[in-house]
Amino acid sequence: MADGTHHDNIDLEAALLRELAAAHGVGTTFRGWDGVERSVPDSTLRGVLAALGVPSHGAGVIQRALHESRLAPWRRVLPAVVVTREGQEALVNVHVPHGSDVSVWIVAEDGGRQEAVQRENWDEPVDVDGVLTGRATFAVPDDLPLGWHTLLADAAGTLAECALVVTPRRLRTTEALAGRRNWGLAAQLYSVRSSRSWGIGDFADLADLAAISGEDGAGFVLVNPLHAAEPRPPVEDSPYLPTTRRFFNPLYLRVEEIPECAYLDPADRAEVQRLAEQQHSANLSAELLDRNASYAAKLAALELVFRVRRGPARARGFEDFCAEQGQGLADFALWCALAEKLPPESTEWAEEATAPDTPYCTEQRALLADRIAFHRWMQWCCDRQLEAAQRSATQSGMEIGVIHDLAVGVKQGGADAWSLAGVLARNVTVGAPPDMFNQQGQDWTQPPWHPVRLAESGYAAYRDMLRTVLRHAGGIRVDHILGLFRLWWIPAGAGPEQGTYVYYDHEALIGILALEAQRAGAIVIGEDLGVFEPWVRDYLAERGIFGTSILWFEHDADGPIPPEKYRQRCLTSVNTHDLPPTAGYLAGEHVALRESLGLLQRPVDEERAEAAAEQEAVLALVRERGLLPAGPDGGRQDVQATVEALYAFTALAPSSLLGVALVDAVGETRTQNQPGTSAQYPNWRIPLAGPNGPVLLDGLPDDPRFRSLIRTVRTSLQPGMKE
């Protein structure tokens, strides 16, 4: 009997734990890439709930936590935030002492006032901490304009307020592209150099790349995330592991393009010239990129330029930029100045400098004022050069221009993790469960948004981040946009296969993304690859968000699908930066690399055979369209012809956007990034090169491979068009 009671208690606790997890948006099961549904271990659920601040050890504790979760909305007069769609009436529950009078109204972004109308609500009152609390329901008018408004409630003299965000029903910038097709280059900017680069591709190179491709008829150029890394060497190589997603990486500045550079005194001008020439030789090397050397040289030069007195117009421009970016820029610059003097392992980060508003940090703002100004100034210089790059793109004839990439998250110990700690979860990281390409799963080592605290903040940090990235952009690609629906959380100390999904308010996150993009006049592309719930793509399409199709991944139960069945509102391309360039992929480099790194979980011969069969299935479709010679070896002997045939094949799709990887246009074979690795492979350090060595922007317009592939793409999209 005692043993039976013990097991009954264990079963009860396990059932309660799963109920508690579900109440907080934590998945208790998940379906993997192979379609098999798996149960999440109790240890994972407890670890994730702890990161959410929810206790879960013991049946009694869990029952109390469940009770608290049910009372949580009743404890608030107004919700933490209300996000709705234009033209849609939103119902808002207001909680006040039972029997109290309450009035609710909206103060719009422009200062106008509108009353909310009360609707019938027969919900029974609830005892909240000894106070009988009632629920009233009010309707937010359906004619509110797009924007960030304020919802207010007055209950017997007690005033409450929350953000009220009205988002587009559908992103109108997407509709503006209806009936037209745009192709564009996809490039890793740091790898794209010219003879004037400082060993790393920069914003001036971006402007030139946009001009070159725009004159060839491109509608956009898509680049890797340009988010800021560490403020001084050594810096993180991965653009997808930044210290902040709101501000930009000064590594990409072209020093000579800063106007004050022309007013350096002769000695300082000579020093800047010496530093530049020291880095120019690296442009001619196909060896690994050295961000540290490049950034160290640029910082030395930038500090000289910073000391040059700015003219009245430039001085006012800098002041206006700082005022517009506000406290976010001030805190980021403070973190940069602190990070220059405090190593990551310094105890100050865990004690005196835990947040931007500690007494220590307040004191440091004054002591480090000059360094803070320097880091603010570099962000202003980034802003000016990004504006010039977008202007170059549109003036060259591009309809869209520069499309920026938004990383999934930020580095632990970085600027955002420090200044936004209140809306990030601790003791947990995000990643991905095992899949066919990463059979051990992935841990991206990034802290996720805390869904409840982010909502309680009114999504301010999320909004501000989007505004900065979209400031001088024609579009934004959201890496792993599925993370706005659910993210794979991995408790501290667990492996990536021991995680589970945590669900977010996608209606709010996607809506705010659409709102900020529409206000910026930008399109949104969601990287919606991987494991996702079937309705997600339909939802994104409904909101006007473009999807992503990669040739090698477009399959159904019968094999690769014909291009005519690809999505129309989509960016379609042959490959992605997580695969080798197409020439390397055709040669099986992805299998050979994973074997060499020990990432395979089955015999290499099986992997090679499966990879070859998958490629052959696609090539067979290409041959059916007459784009390659018939026969099993058709096209494989001429790699360049095969690459071009694959792009011509994707051009048969109805997709509005066609991406052309710059690495494919120059004949590169080396993999830019191998997911699931860090030090094992030099990710994100491969410069742009072809069979004959480095490819510089100076020679790109006349590069035979580049010209041939662009000609193929253009004529495939517009048959009969002449070069």
C-alpha cells in the first residue's frame, strides 16, 4: 500500500508539472524533424520553469504555482500590453474591486483621446488576496490608426495604463511588390573586399556592391547581420552572436569616408594612411580573415579622426542622433567603455556593474565620458555610412535596396544581456533540436527573451531594436523567424537535445515587426526553414511576411517539388550560408566537412549516398526543363553550367524575390559556416574567392563567372532580354 501511494504521488506530481508547464507556454512534447513525437523530460521542464521564475519542486509547490498563474491576470487592472490589428475591435479585460466604477480611454500617438466602450461581462468575481475583484470588459475602437498608443483606466481614482499597439492587418510593402519580381545578391559583407578595404569588407564596399548589382538590374542586396561585436579586439567572428542587435559594428566603417578625415593634421593623416596600407595587403589574400587586426587598426585611426573638431552642421547632426537614440545608445556606449577596461571575468560585472543604473555605473558615466562619446560617435558614423549605402542602392535603380539580417539573439555577457537583463531569461540558452543536418542539435549560447517580462515592458526593447535595424534599410531578413512563435530553450548544464519549446505571443511579435517595417517602408523576409507547425507559414503569409525557400530543401513526400509549386511571397535561392557554395555542395563538401568534424551519427558512406541521391533527384527535374543535358551525368562535368542551370531552374518559380549567392557567382567552394561548431571550424572567416584566388569588388563587374551567372538570372526572369 505504501509503495502504491508513493507511485501515486509521483504520478500526481508529474501530471501537475506538465499542467504547470503548459500554463506558462512550455511545451511538454515536441515533434522532431523525423515526425516522431517525443515527451520532454521532467528535468527539462523544471529547468525551463525555473528560468521563467516559476517554482516546480514538489506537488504542493506546483499547486501553489498553478494557483498563482490563474490569479496573475486578476492582479492587474489592465493587461501588461494590448497588441491588436488595424480595423479590428479588441476586447480588454479590466480588473477592479468588485462593484467599483471604472472608465477606460485611449490617448493616441498624436495626443488625441478616444473613449473605450464597456461591454457586458458576466464573469464571477474572484478573491484576490482577500479582495473580491471583478472583471469588466471594454472594446478598443476598430478605427484607431496604426501606432503606439496608451490605454488608460481610472478605477475609483486609481489610474492604470499600458501600451496599446495597433499593427497592420497586412504589411503593405509586400503588396507593393505584387506582380513584379526582383533578384538580388546575397553576400557576407565582411568577406566582400575591394582594394581600398582594411582587410574586411565595409560599408563603402556595400555601397559599391549595391551600385554594381543595381546597374545590372538587381532589386536588392542582402547582407549578413551587421550588429556590433566587442568594443575592442579580440572580437567575435560570428555575425549571429553579437553583443547587441540594436547597434552596428564599427568594424565595417570606412575611415576615409568620414568627413573629418580630410581635416586631420599632416602627422595624423600620415598615420591613418599607414594603418590603411598595412591592412590593404590582406585584401589580396585568400587566407582566413583577421577581424582583430583590421579592427585594431581602424580603432587607432578612428580615435585620431574623433579628435578632429566638427563643423556646426556636423556637430548638430551628432547631437541630434544622440538625442534620438536616447538612453539605449547612452547605455550601450557605457557598456562599451566599461568593457574596454573590465575583462569579462571581472568581479565588477557580478557586483558593482550589474546594471546601467547602479551607483558604480553612474559614477563611471562621468569618469568615462570621453570614451562614451567616442562610442556614440562611432554609431553615428555607422548610421551615416549605412544611409549612404542605401542611397547608393536606390540611386542605382534598386526597387528595395539593402536588406539587413536580424540575428536570433545576443551573446551572454554582451551589451544587450547587460542592459536588457530585465527582459531576458537567465540560466537558459536557445538553440535547435537535432535535425538531419545537425544530428546532435545546436546550442546557440544566447539568452532568450523572457516572454512575460518582455510583454510587461510593452515590447519597448524589441521595438527599439527593429527601428534601428530598419532605419536605412529596404528590408529585413529575420533569421529563424520561427523563434517569434516558439524557441528551443536549453537549461543550463543540459545538452541541446535536452531542451523544449517555449511559446511566445506571436500575434504581438509579428504585428510589431510588421508595424515597424511598414513605417520604415521596408519588406520583411522570414527565414522559416526547419521544424515548424504547419499553420505558421500560412500565418506569416496572411500578415504579408515573405518566406524563404532553398532549392535543396523544397521537398514533399514524393521528393523535390517542381518550381511552379514554390511560394509566390517568398525569397527563393539555390543555397544558404549554412551550406557550402553550390559548387562545393555538388562536390559533397558538406558531407566531407561534417565527417572530418565528427558531426555524423551514421556511416559516411550512407551520408554520401543519400546526399548524391538527393542531388540527383533535383538535377533530374532540372534536366526535365531542358536546362541541362539528358543522362545521369548531365551537367556534372561542367560545374559552372550546372550552377547556372540551378539558378535558371529557381527562376521558374513564381517567387517575388530570387536570391543569388555572391559566392556562387565567383566560383567559391568553401563553406562559410558549419552549424553546430565553434572552434572546430573557422566559421565566418572565409574571404570571397574563386578558383583563381581572391575576388575584389574592383574587378567584379568584368569577372567572367559573375557576368555569366547574372546574365543567366536576368534572361531567365525576362526571356529575350539582352545583356
